[in-house]
Amino acid sequence: FKKNTFDLAISTGCFHNLNIYDLKLSLNEIKRVSKQSYVMVESYRDEKELFNLQCWALTCESFFSKKEWLWLFKEYNYNRHYEFIYFS
């Protein structure tokens, strides 16, 4: 798609299936094709939530804490809307 083709691009619960290299490409692409974007990612705040996430996401390639996701967003220049969900 051309740059800014969409008013809004949304990704909910998909990025956990990507490895770290594909995350960068995907975050850049979602920014490129849309004027605004929203990303919801699974995360964890403690060992129990990490265990629950690992049990839930059998195809998961990316298990990142909130702090790690924030670092990735900054590193990959993703400065749009995002949200974290947790498996308490």
C-alpha cells in the first residue's frame, strides 16, 4: 500500500507471533501505511504473568515485559498509540 493509505491501522494480539527482527519491520510498516495506528501487545509484570503468557501463547516468539516493549517502541521509533494486556 502507498504511504498514509489508511486513516487507522490496528494490531491486536498479533505481534507476539513475530521475532524481534520482524517486529521492527511490522512496526515501521504499520506507521508507513497509516495516518494513525494502535497496537495492543501481550506483556507481563512478574514471573506469574510470564508463566501465564507462556502457557497461553503457544506460538509466541516475543515474550517482553512492559519495560522491554517500551524500549523496543523507542528503539524502533514507534511513537503512536499502544496498550499492554496481562495474564494475571
